[in-house]
Amino acid sequence: MHVPLLVDNDTRLWVYSPSTLTCSDPAAMIGHCDQAQGSNRSFYNHYRSAGGRNGHFDIAQGGQHDWNSWAPQLAAMAPDMTATIR
């Protein structure tokens, strides 16, 4: 729904999505662990077909929908965010 606006504004995106359909911490995903993989893939396809080119997408084979997987992604994203803000 907002993809054209993200593309038009050249908004920088960082998306990480493990391939699992389960969660080690369902509350962290508001009980929708099974939907994340499909919706992230759909978003990626919509974004690319709309001309989006300013996104980092990591559709991982491993990992979980929890902070043990998210924390390294946040650490990897931090330098990119810092460079963009400066």
C-alpha cells in the first residue's frame, strides 16, 4: 500500500526475515510468526517491481523471529544508519 511512496522518496529500507514459520517467542511477533515470511517476500516483490532500489533484504535460511536473530541484524544495520544520517 505504501510501496510507491517509499520508492518515490527513495526511502532506505532494511528487511530481515528468517525462513521459519514458527517462533521461539510468539509474543515478540504478536502471534503472527507464520505470516512474516510470506508477507516479507510479497513486500520485496512489490517493492522491486515498483522500481525500489534502496533496500537491503535478507530473506535468511536460518534464524528465528526473536532477538537472538534480530540483534545481529541491528548491529549490521547501525553503520548504514549512521552513514545515512550524517
